Amino acid sequence: MNIRTAATILLLCLLASASAAERHLRNKFLDRLYSIAKDFSRLDTNYIEPQKYNYAVMLQNTNTYEMYRISNGNQQSVDLAPAPSYKVGPYFGWRWIFLGYTLDVTHLGSRNKRTGIDLSLYSNQIGIDLFYRTTGDDYHIRRIELGDDAKIDVSPLRGVDFGGLHANIRGFNLYYITNHKKFSYPAAFSQSTRQIRSTGSPILGVGYTHHRLSMDWKTLRDVVTAHLGHKPEFEDLAMNSFAGTVKYDNYAVMGGYGYNWVFARNWLFGASLSASLAYLHTISEEEKQQGASANIFRINKFTVDGIARLGLVYNNAKWFAGASAVFHTYNYHEKEFSTNSVFGSVNFYVGFNFGKKK
């Protein structure tokens, strides 16, 4: 063997050794990634029973609700809410993904431009809410107060149609379940696992919401005048507040606690409550036109909002039925002006699983 041949063999051995070391490091890295990904679905089977089936079919009824309250420092306020929306439709599920369609039976043939999307995805560790709502012109006056000094019977206004408020809200909430190996959000809200022993978990999260409100104060004054017989003296509801259209952003950091109570065989009651510290920021359409020096409604402050969830489920692994509710609250309070909004949905469902996993 000459020197050239020996050098070639040595070089090939070094390259083979380097390739083996590289493959080992690559495989170790991939194994680590797989372990991290697998941890998202790892369960303590003393508390949670994994899903035994690949597919599910479900029929669901969804009822949506919404309310806005606007008030001022003179103890004058108005509560506005659209009629509840009742939807029904089928859903098909593959493992943890549910897709479906619901038909709004309360607005068949209506030209009302109400639209809405509420999508919640639940895994053992992480959950996400995505929502988009645009209300139409079907608001009603639920309650109105003209102040302590106003000795006026306002009962004729309750339930009166009001088409002067248009609202749009969109955003997301992302949250982390710390005790995810024992506590199952999917068991209470998506039926993809079963909680078999009671337990709870702290919940942490972040969220963002964009609001757009358009209020026609002249229409409100005209409606009140028509039903009470005189012009109302509540112009201050609009003074120093938004006099047309306003948009504001809500940036939130949230924390809360959830608990799943297994109170009987195959039965579960789940509840969670989260409070969020939110920063609100807005510039009204009028301020954009008139400049920052205008005396226009403006928000730049912190506030506290909340999210509540409730779920009641019967699930024997094959068949399931139950009800769930999710409600969001948003608040802004000042001495001279405040607004509160609540929106949410209540679901009733029944379904069954099939295609047992091998």
C-alpha cells in the first residue's frame, strides 16, 4: 500500500466518522423535538381517559347573546341589545378537529347584516379562541335611565327597536393550562377526552380584541321623544364621549382557574373564570379629522375584563350530550363616561363517536 492509498483510506474513515456523528446529533435533535411535541398530548390516565375513536358526528344548537351599556357621570345610561340568534346544524369531527355549519333560524330571509364566527380549539396544554362579530340594525332598548332627577316613566321604551348602533368586534385569546396532564379542557368543551377524576388547573393567557362602535345619538333622541312625548335632556350621553364612530384596541394579559367536577359516572361539570388586565387605546374618526387638540372621546388606560366558561357533559365514550357556555365582558370606566359590553354563546349538542382506534 502506497502513501496515497493510505491517505485516501484515512480520509474516507474520517468522513464516515463525521457523518455518523452528524447523523447521531441530528437524530438526537429530532428525538428531542418529538418528545416536546408528544408532551402536548401526554396524559395522566388516572385522571383523563384518551379518546378511543377517530371520528365523531354531532348536532348542535348555538344561541348567541350581546349587550352594550353606555352611561355618563349624570347617572344617565342606555342598555342596547340585539335579539338573540338561534342556530342549528351538523358537525363532523376527526380526532380533535371539529368542522360544521349552523343555520340562523331566527333571521331566515332577513336582510339584517349580522355575521359571526366563534371558533375555539382545545388541546391538553393550549387553547385558543377566535371570534368575529358584526351586528346589524336589530338592536332593542333593554333599559334606559335619565338620572335621579328625572321623574319620568321610561317603561314605554323597553323593547323598542333601535337601529342606530352598529358594532364590530374581532380578536383572539390564547391560554395555557398548567396542570394539563390531569385537567382536560377538551373533556368539558370538545368531548375529545373524558375526565374521570375531579381536578383543577391555573390558566394563563394573552388576548387581543378590536372594537368598532358607531352610535347615532340623534336617532336615539328621536326614538325617546316619540315614545315619551317630549325631548329628552340627556345630550351629555354624547358630550365628551364618542359622537359618531370610534375604534379601540384591547391588549390583555389574563389569569384564572378552571375546575372539572366528575360528580357521577360519565358526568362532568366544568367551569373556569379568567380575569384580564387590559390596556385600551383608541383614536376616534372625529379626532383623525379634527386633530389631536379636539375635545373628542379618547381611551388610553388600563381596565379589568373577564371570560367565563361553563360546561355540563354526559359522555360514555361512545355517545355524548351536553351544554356549554362562553361569555366575554369588556369594561371602560371613567367619572364622566363608561361603557360595558358582554357577548357570548350557549351551545346544546348531542353526538356519537365511531371508527375505533387500533
